[in-house]
Amino acid sequence: MADAQLPLDLGHRPALGRDDFLVAPCNAQAVAWLDRWPAWPSHGLVLFGPPGCGKSHLLAAFAAAHAATGTLLRPAAGLTAAAVPDLVAAARLLLIDDLDGLEDETALFHLHNLAREAGCSLVLAASQPPAHLPLRLPDLASRLRALPAVGIGAPDDAVLAAVIVKQFADRQLAVGEGVVSYLVGRMERSFAAARAVVEALDRASLAERRAVTVRLARAVLER
């Protein structure tokens, strides 16, 4: 008798190349701003949008495109004042992701000032525009509000469908157009929801040893 096949969740690696990033009306302005670097009116830029909208993907693609010029991409969490001089000295372009996870506002304040003095460009990614960030340090808040800020908006039907298809492709799951259309018409209209729904369908498919069908999609959405 053949050995039983156990469903194994081996995880997935998102495709983060520029060719994998879908340029659409909701993010075209952000892409255009990044494409104009280094011809910016300021040394910095704030990129904002809701969770799952593609900020991290876009930063990763931007960093890869300019790797030869000296680029560093790192999360805001764990940023310390002591590390700031080395970061600025090591890069011509600094990308700080997930500003919502910032723990040391003084460190970011010094990073902003030192980057400007050194001619280092700075890109900060956050879920909200600078004026709405819950910053406690007034000097930092005023400096971030002075930077150009560009947002990524909510997806329309076409973009949401494309995001769902990409999420399935990242997990090496092939699904029919009927499944995608069913999801787009019934799920919450956000990038974060698209990611969550695809993850739930992937787990359900593994657990039940079933292909991803409209019937499975209906069951997952009802749960």
C-alpha cells in the first residue's frame, strides 16, 4: 500500500520583483514619485497606505533597482540613535518600512536630520499620512509633515482581482477565473483582506485536500 500523503504547510515566498508589482490607478502616483528619484524637491518622501496595499513590495523593488547606488532597506522597529550615523554613512538611499512599528522617535528625528545634512535620500513607509501619525515628539512630527507624502489607495475590482491572483501565484496555487470573480464580489474590499482570504483558502485546501473551488471559497467566506 502506498504511503499516506500528509498535507504540509511549507509556507510561501512572495514575489517581490518590480515586474511582479501591479501598477494601477491606486498606486500609480507612488510609483511615479519613486521613479523620479533622485530628482526630488526634498531629501525625503513619505509613502503611506493601508496594511497589505503593497508598500513593502514597492520598497523592496525600489531597493533592488538601486542596489548598486548604495541602498539600505530596514524596518522602523529596532531603530536606535546609536545606529543612525552608521546607517547614513553606509547608504545613499535609506528606506525605512513600517513606521507604525517605530519605538524610538528620537532615533528617527536624528536620522532625518543627519540624512539631510549628508545628502542621503530617505523614504518612510507608514499606514497613515504624516499629519495623522501619533507621534509624541513635536520636532519629528513637524519635519515629517514638511516632507512630500504620497498615498496608495484602495483597490478597484480589476486591481483587487489581480492582487488575489498574485497571492495565489505566490503560494503556487492555480485557480480559475470563477473563484477570483466570486471572491471579488463578496469579500471586504482591501488588500489586507485579499491576503487573509487567500491564506485561509490555502490552509483549507491543504487541510481538506481539495482544490480551491468556488464551493471552498464560499465555505471559507462564510466562516
